Amino acid sequence: MTSQIIPVDAFDFVIFGATGDLAERKLLPALYQRQRAGQFSEPTRIIGASRTSHTSEEYRQFAARAISDHVKPNEIEKDEVGRFLERIVYVQVDATGGEGFDRLKAELDGENRIRAYYLAVGPALFGDIAKNLAGHGLVNEKARIIVEKPIGRSLASARVLNDEIGAVFTEEQTFRIDHYLGKETVQNLMALRFANALYEPLWNSAHIDHVQITVAETVGLEGRAGYYEKAGALRDMVQNHILQLLCLVAMEAPFSLDADGVRDEKLKVLKALKPIENGQAGKWTVRGQYRAGASAGGAVKGYLDDLESTTSDTETFVAIKAEIANWRWAGVPFYLRTGKRLAERVSEIVIAFKPIPHSIFGEAAGPVVANQLVIRLQPDEGVKQWIMIKDPGPGGMRLRHVPLDMSFAQAFDVRNPDAYERLIMDVIRGNQTLFMRRDEVEAAWIWVDPILAAWEENGHKVQGYTAGTWGPSSAIALIERDGRTWHESG
């Protein structure tokens, strides 16, 4: 099976923060892959912009190294790399002072193409860049702005950022990117639910016992100490990635797959989340911080050592029991967890169905385990439906719990594009379905802010956990006191 590549219109792609980690690891390799797939129309250009002093030739060398380091060797084609580098130019720009925007304008002037401004910079610069783009006449009806999370540190700060961006770019021109929504399996979640009569009739509290969403990392700070110490796991992962996954699991069928149809339904879910306030935070949430241990096959330092500090109350792990107050999900808990330096790198959604009401099988047949649908986002994207079958062979009825396993890599003989490749092309097309609308971002903060406030008011301190484990023991207690257990990957 092959995938169909539909070219996009010619565009200029401007990367602010062009010499940073995101540009190197994700953006430049993603753009190269889309050119290699034949998705670019000509003339398409890539313009790097940052404070660092570089010539265009020096930046092309940076881009060549990024491709060499972050693209699989069998996908690096010398002629394609050469073509890719030819479309790159570099402009030195000071985002706050405004120097260099005239030079950027000179590069773009006279061209009536789509302009995509990717802000691969800290959110403190979002407003300054937007103002300078407007002040130098660089915003037209074909311009789009792409901003990375975090959109603020709270509801109030998110509104300030949204106002600063919104003063220059319309909501239709603003693309708030969450790379998790670009993953193939995340989009397949909608196909599973809404294209199969098998699942949708069962997708409610009458048949589903609970839902688990896990986003686990084995890495530590990875050079992000300054950012992470101010953010923590709740702001860094739950407010955006995990709540977006929860919305896709829980939302009603949209009237269509257009951008507002999908985002209207996600917004309803966020508004229906039961608040976790002062008196409930200690029972329904867990905060953890990793200590020294072993992760990914070797000894690793604790968070404080990585931070080079003696004290910190920033959480590197969080687990939450969430509930949605609507008819479909009344009484169904959603167990959410994310953390760094955990036992395994895995992102998955587990839909745990209720057990059968009565077993006709005797004790010799073994236990009847409830069905589960496991949607794996990474590292090996795929879907497993766990069912009960008879163990083959003579000797009576013996039951086994086995998966119907669909690995995307095995089922489809196509390269699976990185999430950034898909999302960047959606920006060029002007398709906002997989991007967060302003009211979604703010609704997520409305739910998260009271948790942060409760932690601070109640002195809800982080609990230590050994690197290479699944977090604090209280995270296990969070789910086991309800008679349930965290799903074991595999």
C-alpha cells in the first residue's frame, strides 16, 4: 500500500530561532522529508532568522548537519539535500529590538506567496516578533504564524500571549502547534471511533470501566533545566498534550472533520472536566520528582543534580484521576500520568472495558480478563484489541487473553512521516483541524490553574521516586484504591 502525496502551493517558511534545538532536530529534517516526498511546489524557500551572526552559506552547513544527524542514513539523498540547501537563506534578526526585520522584508518583498512564520523561540518573544512583523509590513492575508507550547504559565498569562498574537494575526492565521496531534495513531483514534460500527456504540459509561493515558519518558532535563524548573510536568505535558489526547478520546462525533467541527467538540470536553480544587488535589493528584537511579540501561543522576541545585519543588511526574461530568462519561475515571526518568519510553491510551456480567466457564478455564483497546502513540505506533479466546489444543476449555495486534510499520509498506511533517504541511494548506484554538487553550488552563493553586496553598510537596521506576508509590495507590491497576506495556 502506498500513500498519495498531494503537493502544496509554493511558500516561504521563516524559522525564528533558526539555530536552536527544535529547528535542528525537527523542523529542518521535516522540511527536507517533505521536499524529498515531492510535496513542494516551486519556488519554495526556507529562511532562517535568529540573533546569531551567520552567512547564508554557514546556515546551509548547519542545515546539512541537521539532516545528517537527524535523518535516517537510507533517507539521505545527495541530490535532494543539495536541492534543499539551495532554497535556504539566512537573516540575522533581533526579535526584541527590531533590527534585521528590514532585511527580512527585502527577502520577502514582491512575492505573493504563503508566508509561514514559525516561532521556535520562548513564549516571551511571541509578542515582540508579532509586533515587529506587523510594524515592518510583513503580515498579509497569506501570512500564518505558528507558535509552540507552552502558551503561558497560567490562564492570565495565556490570555496576554493570545492578545499579543491576536493584535496582529487573526485566529484563522494562528496555528498553536501540539506535535502529539500530528501522530498517525492519534488521528487514527478518530477513524477507529467514527468509521467503525464496532466501537462507537460501546464508547460510553455503560461499557467502558475506565481510561488510562500515559506519556512516559526515560530522559531527564536534556539541556532544558531553565525552562523545566519554571514549568514542571503539569504545565509542560498535562495542560497540552495529555488533555488534547483526553479530548479526542472523550469528544462527541463532530458534524464534520473541518477544523471548527472537531475543535468545538474538544472544547465541550474541556468545559465538562470536573474541577480539582483545594480539598481534592491531595486525593486525586500525585506529584513526584526523580532521584538518582538507573534509566535506559545506565546510572543517572537525580533531578537536583541535573538542575545543579540543592532544592526544588518542581514536579517531574504527575498522576491525576480526572472525571468528565456529562452523560457519556458519568462515573468513568480517566487516569492520567506523565513523567521523566520513568521505566520505559511509551505513550499510549488504554480503553478498559467493563468485565462480562457472568462467566459460564469453570475455574479450570482460568480467569476471564476484561477487554482492552490499547492505542500506542510511541515508540511503535499501532493498535491492540485484547480479547479472550480458547487456548488451542485438546484437554478441555482453557482461556487466554491475547491481542489482535496491528502495527502500522508492519501493516503499511510506507514511511511513517514525523508529526512535524504533517503539521507543517497543514499550516501551508491552512487546515487548522489539528491545531488548538484560543478558547481550547484557555479552557485547559481553567482546569489546570486550580490544581496548581491547591498544590501551593496546601504545601503539596513533590514525592521522590527512583529513576527507572514508574513514579512514586502513591501513583500506584491512586488507581489501586479504586480496584484497578496501571496497564503494563507490551
